Amino acid sequence: MTPPEIVELAPSAPLPRADFLQIKNVCKDYRRRGAPPLRAIDNVSFDVTEREICVLLGPSGCGKSTLLRMMAGLDRASEGELLLADQRITGPGRERGMVFQSYTSFPWLTVRQNVEFGLRVNGESLAIKEGTADYFLNRVKLGAFADVYPEQLSGGMRQRVALARALATYPRLLLMDEPFGALDAETRWQMQELLLEVVTKEAMTVVLVTHDIDEALFLGDRIVFLSRHPGRVKEILTPEFKAGQRLTTKEALSDSPGYHEMSKHVIRLMREEGETH
């Protein structure tokens, strides 16, 4: 029997696509008045497998958030292309959901109305009628707070609202930009555990940006480590200590043989980037 702190990642039909999200030779340049363009991202390529949690990790200024914004269609590559299920990403799309670091709830709407917002914009009246918002509020453990307003909630609870709103449209790809960075340490690991529980249950594909090593090792099925400016793929890491499974508690992570060794390796990567720039 699988221990409760471990969740199996057994494949289900149809099999996951290994090239579900493709980042191909992506570069990003920023124009500067009276100076040559500034290259922020240089020739970045990697794939994300369907139902995978892929973490973008690296020092400040390596282009993690810029890459995520390009996946969301909120920014464009100067060179290269991004493909989702073989379709080129050219702008925002309802098949992609985004969770930001800052709390993005509408203060004049109740928690339920906030979660329903994307459904209403997309004209999904049937999903509203069938209680999709309530389903995801229960998934993020906010069912009892459906009729209150965001200002009455703690920061962690407001971030759960943002997560439920993103999930309610059943995105094929969930994009998260340091979603727990503003939370205190206890709330942060609770939200990390909740995220693992929900996205595993819903079989979602996630790309998450962080600069926190422990968060990357806990959440990531794979970690794309980017170098400091300009951002390049320095190394792609697979946490072998998970043995193809997800560890669903922080205790299970810290007790895993091989975890501390990989943590030290990533710290060395961070230190190298600091020493070479």
C-alpha cells in the first residue's frame, strides 16, 4: 500500500504527451533608447510533459517570469516559438490559466462570484449552474467561505480563491508565477501541499516559477534551472529521490534519501551564477 505522504503517478488513458508544451529556441530582447537591444532570454528550449509539474528555477533576473508570460500569451518572443498541443501560442487563451503572486480577487465580489468570474466571461452558464465554482472552492477548502468577501480572508485564503478561479475553467495548462511568495512560512507549505493534492487529483499540467529551492524540489516533477541574465537553460533536473512519485508532505520530502544531496547541488548552481556575474 502506498504511504499517505506519497501519491502514485500511474499513467491513465490517454497516455501523457511528452511534448505537450514546447519551448523552441526562444529569445527575448528589450529595446533601449540609444543603445543596442538588451537580451533577457537567450535560445531557451525545453518540453513539458502533459500532467507534469515543471518548475522554472534560477536567480533573480534569469527570465523565469518573462518565459511564463510568453506561455500565457501576455508577452511575445523576439525569436523562436512556443507551442501548446502543436498550436503556436500567439496570445492569451482560455485553455491556459494564470495565478500571480499578488492577490487578484475582485473586492466587490464574493468568494464564489470571484471563482465564477472566468466562467461568466467565457459564457459557461452551464458550468455555473452545475456548481463548478463550489466544487473547486471545496477542493481548496474554502467551501464554508463562499459567500464572504475577499477582504474578510487571510492572505493564504485569498490565494486559494485565485487558485480556485484559475482551476474552475479547467485549463489545459496552469501557469503560476511565484504564487506563494508573499505568504508566511507556515501558510506557504500548507498551500504547497494543497496544490499538489488538487493538481494531481485533476490531472493538470503546471508550470510554476519560483526562486525558492525547497519549493522547487517539493513541487517539481522536473526543474528547469536558468542561468542569470541572459537566461539560458543551465540544467534540467529530475528529482530522482521521488522515484517517479509525488511527495505530498514536507516531512516526506525532508526524510527522502537523496533530497539533501540534490538541494546542495542546486545551491551550488545558484552560487555559480552569483560568482560568474
